[in-house]
Amino acid sequence: MYSLLIFAVAFTLLTVWVLSFPIFGRVPEGNRLERIKKLPNYKDGALENLSPTPMKPDNVSYWDMIRGMLKGNDKGSPKGSVPTVKPNFEQDDSNVKVIWFGHSSYLVQTDGQNILVDPVLSERPSPISFIGTKRFQGTDFIKAEDFPELDVVLITHDHYDHLDYEAILKLKDKTKRFIVSLGVGSHLEHWGVPANKITELSWGEETTQNTLKFIALPARHFTGRLFKRNQTAWSAFILQTSKNKLYLGGDSGYDTHFKNAGEQYGPFDIAILECGQYNAYWPLIHMFPEQTVQAAIDLKAQVLLPVHWGKFKLAMHDWNEPIIRVVNKADEENLKTTTPLMGESVILDKYYPATKWWLADNL
């Protein structure tokens, strides 16, 4: 009896201690929470999508999902090292440059400014450094110290594969401003980012940074770093430069918000959209590759840059299946895609790399 009591107390204390780790962040409170509660999609203590978005179909159980993940896929990771190139951070103010670092992390250089989106530099997109999927071999080619001084770090939502605690700690002192979805600032402040460096936007709100304009738009997803979901917002963003317009998609299932954005704000010079980590077990919170192509068409995008693949295994499909399917569908629809190596520059109106590097025999 005493042994069980001691074990229960020890386990409780251990749990409380682990949950106090700063990596979990902090849910919004005070004025920030009051602002969230005033949003039209805040109901019953949480934020909602524009359309009903259950996490899974009614005929799928959580045990089905767990069993599928445990079964694994021997083609879920590449056999060899993913090829990368050393990024060139030199700026040419006459063009917009985009450099992808794998998954959903990329740098936009434009108008003499550096905008880093969803930087994830840790080995695992996980709250525990030794638990969870590891990044693919070869994708550890960029470190926080390598980046130039940053004008903006933009965070679309607070999931671990988009908001990396260690990356924020290393980048916060070389970043002038953080532009984030509403509520994410609570995590950043908890990690030592000064409040006056944080701008939080809800859907439809905008802010400027010198010559740049950022507009937050709806996405179809969810948030949460611990047990309680949807306490912070999730967003796509428009980045409008002096000459170009970019759609930065973040994570989103397919829905009418893409067409609405295309009609209200399009056309876009480039749409950077997720195409990986999908499954029929969670069909509404991530897009299938063919839906990614349709979303780009809905947005009236001139070019599609597919992301959210190539670095982590977070679903059950083959590691390169997303890019194969999205390129095949885009070709059918006569939609231009650009598929750079990680670290390679995409230069709007000038250079759109499109080699099928993921088909190499050693991968």
C-alpha cells in the first residue's frame, strides 16, 4: 500500500515537473486571451475552423491511427542522404528570392529585407529531444548562426514542426520583429522574446514592415502544444512586396478559403503550400497532393512551391510520394511548379529550379 502511494506521488511530481518544461510554451491569458475570445470563430472555449473540421472521420478510431503509425513504412524515409546546397544569402533588391530548408521552413528575401518562415532547426519536431521522428539524413545543413540578420520571423501556428523552441532561443536576438498568428505571442514571451517585438494577427488583420505588407488569412487546421487544442490561432499569410504578392500557406486542409483568397487578393506570383503528411485517417487538416494543386489554381497562383515534405516522417506515405503526386497533377493542369533542392534559391520571374532530384537512385 505504501509502495503504491509513494509511486503515485512520485509519478505525479514527475508529470508536473515535465509539464513545466518551457518547450511546451504558455497558453494565452489576460488581455491576449480576451482578444481571442472576441473572435467570431471562438466558441465553447476554443477556436474553430470556418467549416466543420473533425480530426478524423467517424469510421476511424484513434487506435486505427496509432496502429497505422506503429506499422510503419520502410519507404517512409530516404535510403541515403538528401542532397542540399549551401544557401546564398546575398540580396538582389530587383527580385524576390525564396530559399527552402525542408519541411515548412524557408527564407524570403525581398526589398532588402529577410523574412524567415516557421524555422525548425531541431533534430526532432517533438517536445522531448530524444522522442519522435528524426530529420532525414543530410537535412541538417543550416544552423541559426548561418542566417543573416532577420527583419521578420513569421510563425503560422504553434505546432512543434512549425514553432521550434530551440530555434526561437537562438534567433530571437538577431530578429527585429516576430509576426505570428494570434496567441502564439504567449509562447514567445514565455521564451524571452520582448513583447514590443511581437505582432499578433487574427484572420483579416494586417501589418506593415517597411515596404512590406503582411495579411493573416484563414487556414483549415488546429493548434496546441500540450493537451488543450485550439487556444491559439492558425493562419496563412499574404506577403505583399513592392512588386510581388506571395501566398504563404502554413498548414491547411482543402476548403473554400483558397478560392476566396484568390478572388479577393489574387493573383499571386507564387503560392507556397503544404503537400505532405496527409492520410485518409486525417483528411481535413492536411491536403492531399492533388488538392494542393487545386488550391494553387484557386489562388490564381502563377507558380506553386510545394513544401511540408522532405525532412520529417510525420505520416505513413513514402517520403517522396507527396512531391511525385503534386508534380504529376500540376503537369496535368498545366500549373508551373518549382522544386528546388533544399538551400537552392528560387528567384521570382527569373529562376525556378525544377529538377526531379527526389528520384535519384541513392534515395
